[in-house]
Amino acid sequence: MESSSGVRKWIEADESAKELLSRVLIQLFLPPPLHNFPFRLGNVVEIVGPSPSAKTHILMQAAIRCILPKEWKGVHHGGLDHAVMFIDLDCRFDILHFSRLLEHQITIAEGLKFSEEIDRDSLGGYVKNLTSMCLRRFFYVRCYESLQFLATLKTMHTKIQEQKENHGVGIHMLIIDSIGAFYWTDRALSSLTLGDTNRKGLSLQAVSDTVVEELRKLLQLHPMVILTTKTVNLQGRCLKHEIKSVPRNMSSRDATFFRATRSKPENNPYREYMPSVWQNFVTHRVLIRPSDDENQRPPIFSSEWLLPLLNRTDRFTFGDKYYIHTIILYFGYIIFQFTYI
Amino acid sequence: MAPLKSLEPDYPIIDSNFQQFCASHHIFSVEDFLLHDIYALELSTKQHFDSKRLEEGISVVRTIMEGLHQPWLNGMELLQKAQGNKHGISTGYERIDVLLEGGLFQGNLVELVGPSSSGKTQLCLKVAANVAVNNLGSVTFFDTGNSFSPKRIDKLLDQSSEPAKIKTEEVRRRVMDKIVCQSVFDIYVLFDLLHQLKSTLKPVTGSSVQMLIVDSISSLVTPILGSGAHGHALMVSLGFLLKELAYEHNLSVLVTNHMVGAEGGHLKPALGESWKNVPDMRLHVSRDCKSNICSMSILRHPYITAGKAVMFSLK
């Protein structure tokens, strides 16, 4: 009797088709320069660029979009209403800066100006309360070496479970800044394989294998978007300008071939150093470069999708810090121009 | 990392039976566990006669792992911690403090980059003197090139904005006592000293500041960079150790990096590409060759845009 009720319970519908679709088809729309695609849970996005190229800043903006509510007390904030987990391998994240960015993002909400409920006196309280609510669903950990990173990943499932039970908000985004942080230290790792030759030795390859394997398992249990950065050294900056046009007299098929072969150096304007197991794990890759003119203030960056390969470059800027007079530029990410190659 | 056997006294569940089971999967230490697929391991306990106990053992190892990384904190906890602990430390140069919006901060690793005699050491000494004279806390000065000079500090004390404080010889001595200088001539000694410091540091109490200065870090690191990947690994792990000391123990860490000639007669930092994303803050110092006027510009800062600069006089 007991077992049959168990079976009945198991086959009972616990979710309508609509619920299923809304669960499976979740799309995350992130702020520029990640705006070109809606991301699905399970995507692994890698932001590649030299240091500094505002990569961490892009992560912060994406995290803010994620933890902000869609609407709060009748004011539209356009957030995704989810929790974010941030694993900091670069160990440079500044919470004061992050909270300031968040506060600002809250205050620029259009509806706040016209809301009848929130007058000027209660505005401060509104911003404060919403900021602390958002910050409570932002989870942060620092790792100073690969073993700490592995320990974090291995125990993350329980952490996410716990958070889901306590707060009732799902986690849709995991951020890792930056994936290559321990490259040099891992490369020099070698543990003595005493007694047993089958014992796995600690090495760059072994660490990367385990990281990818753990993340894969985590994605199965908790579907989410993984957002990572990778610091690279750019090789020869002007490669991009060398291939400007396809010779006129080519047939379209030749032209495609031409582009595919000629643009090869452009596909890899930097030296790849992460093991291929990681490279194959990445589903989306965007390259950020600072503009050639280094004295440009505020600095302008260009972004270019390498995976999937889009033949276009977007330019964007952040303006000057958080000063009031340039604040719109900073947060609005004004897209200066689109150049199609 | 600890072999499983050494865990037995604290965790009786990790008994010889469990160790044997792990050994059959080539696992001998917690470190091996980190590289192993624990889910697969859990599945393989099913075939074992004592599967329940083994599973329990694995879940104990899981809790041990949780202790191996820093705890997860939510944004609010982080913010409260930062607001309570991350205070600005005046450098003694008003203009620099204004540029950096409050000076150097606790919890940060700050790097000064500049050619020789651009005022890097002078700045370090000034910060040290300033911390000591204003009774803010203590300073540990790791000197790699015999550049530390108590006489200079003494002079700097005279120039201090509140000379009344340091009139008496006794007060002067007390101030000097706050600054501990140690000569370091190779990177391994530096690692030793930093590990010692890490083990002796007490949890933060009140508003007392601890400052750590390494002048210059580049002269210790550049000799080992030639040895390839190993040298880079040492450099990067030194960076992480300094960041850990700064952030977890709330120290303010200041290091200097000299400059060397590069192609086309330009100067470039001795510690370059692989180092430049290590510090929280990177400041460039340069000096007009004839005068005492220096300029400082921001190369990297958590939130201030790179390129902002200020002039100051060394005196």
C-alpha cells in the first residue's frame, strides 16, 4: 500500500507546462557589453581582456542586474530578482565600491521620481532598505590558492541548498573572477606520488579537470549562468585593422572562406593559456580591449564576440568614476558606435 | 596537506577501515579528496559491506573541506565588516590623501611604481613616520636594499605638522619604537618572515593600525624571475600571501616596484605583466630631476579612474 502511494506521488503532475517552460526557458538579459545574447541557464560566459580592461566592473554590473528586484514598492528596477554567488580568485573585489554602484543603480530608477508613495524624506530609507535587501542575496568568498577554490566548489552544493531553503530565492548566476588567477602557481605544483603511482598528482591539468567537473555537476543540480573573466596579454594590437575588406571580385563562397582563413589571427589576438578542458567548457567568449589611445578620458573599450563569432565590434565607456556630473555616462554605458567589419 | 591518518584522533569515524577504503581509491590525504570525484566515491561505498559508516566518513570529510576555504559572506556582512575595519591611513602628504580619497586603506595591497630616486622610499618612510607619530599603530618595515634610514625618519618627525608632540626625547623614542625595521635580502627569507607575521598577528582590536612596508619588493623578485615558471609561481604566491595578510588580518600593505629600461628608451616596471593585476592599488611616482616636486598618478584603483594625478613636494 505504502509503495503504491509512493509511486502515485511520483507520477503525479507537480508542475504545469507553463511552469515548466518558465523554468526551462529562463533567459538572462545582462547589461552591455554582454547585451548581445540572452543567456540561458547552463551557459558559461568568459570575458577575456588585458589588465586593466574593466572586466571586474562588467561582472559587478551583471551582478547588480541580477540581485535587483524587478519591481519594489511599485517602482520598476528591471532586475532579475535572484541571488548571485561570487568567487573571487583575484582577491581585489571592493564591497564599498559595489554597494555604491548598487545604490546608484537604485536611485536612477525612473519611477522613483514620480512615485507618489516615496517622497523626498523617505527616499533615503527606501534606497537603504532596498540596498541591504539586495546585498543580502549577494554571496561572496575569496580564495587565495587552488586548493581553497576546489574546497569551495566541492562544498558549494550544500551552500546553495541552504541559501534556497533560508531565503527562497534561486541562484541563477555564479561569478568567478578570474579563472586564470592561479595559473602560475598551479603550473609549478607537483606533489610527490609516494607509494602509489595511481594517485592523482596536483597539477594545472588536474586542477582544471576537477574545476570543470565540479562546475558541470553543479550546473546539473542548480542550473545557472557561469560568468568568468580571464586576464590575457594582447599580442600585436593592430591585427584587427589589417583585414578590412574582402576583395570585390570574389564569389560569396570564396569570400566566406577568405574571411574564415584570414580572420584566424584575429580570432586569437592573445595567447591562450588555460588547458583545453576549460576552453571547451566555455560556451560564450567576449574579448574586451582598451582603445588604442591610452590617454583617452574616460577610457573607451571595445568588445568583440569570439564565441559565437560575431563580426562586429561594439564600443563602450564607463565615464569617470562615480562623480555626479558624469554619472549618467558611467551607468548608462552609452554605446558610442557600432562598427561592422 | 594532512594525511587522513593524522585526522583520526579528532575524527574517530576516519578509522583504519575508512582509510583502507580511501587507499583503494588512491586517496591518502584531504588534498587527494579535493581532486577526487566524491559523488563517484559515494556510489562505490554501496558495494561495501560497511557502506553506512563509509558514507558517514565521507560526509565528515566534506565538513573538513568546508573549513579549508574562507567562509561565504553575504554582501551586507561584507559591507559592515568593511565599514568597521577599512579605515584610511594618511600618507602625510595632504594632496596624496585627497587624490586617494582618504589615503591608504586597511585591507589593501598598494604598490608604488617609479624609477630610482623618484621618491618611493621617501614616501614609505613618511607614511611610517606618520603612522607612528600620530599614534595610529605600528609599522613593520622590510628593507631589501638598506634604504631604511632612522635619521631620515627623525628628520621627518621634525617636519611633522604637530611638532609639539615630539619635543621630548622620550616621546621621540616611543615613536621610533613603533617602527620595526628588518633587512631582507632574498625572497625565501621574506616568505619566512611573512608566515611568522601571519601566525603572530592577533585579531583586529579597536582602531589600531598595522602597516607593512616592503621596500622594494621588485629587487627580491626580479632575480628569481629568470628561472621561468617557477619564478613566476613564487612571485604570484607572494602576491597572494600579501593580499591575504592585508585582507584577512586588516593590515595596510605598501610595496615598491622599481623601473627598468625597455625598448625605445622607455621605462617599464621591473615586475610587469604577471604582477600588475596583483595589487589592489597601483600608483606611479615620478620626480622632476632638479627639484623636489614629484607627481603621483593612479595606474589602478578599485574605483578611481586611472590617469588621475597630483603634484606634491618631497621636502
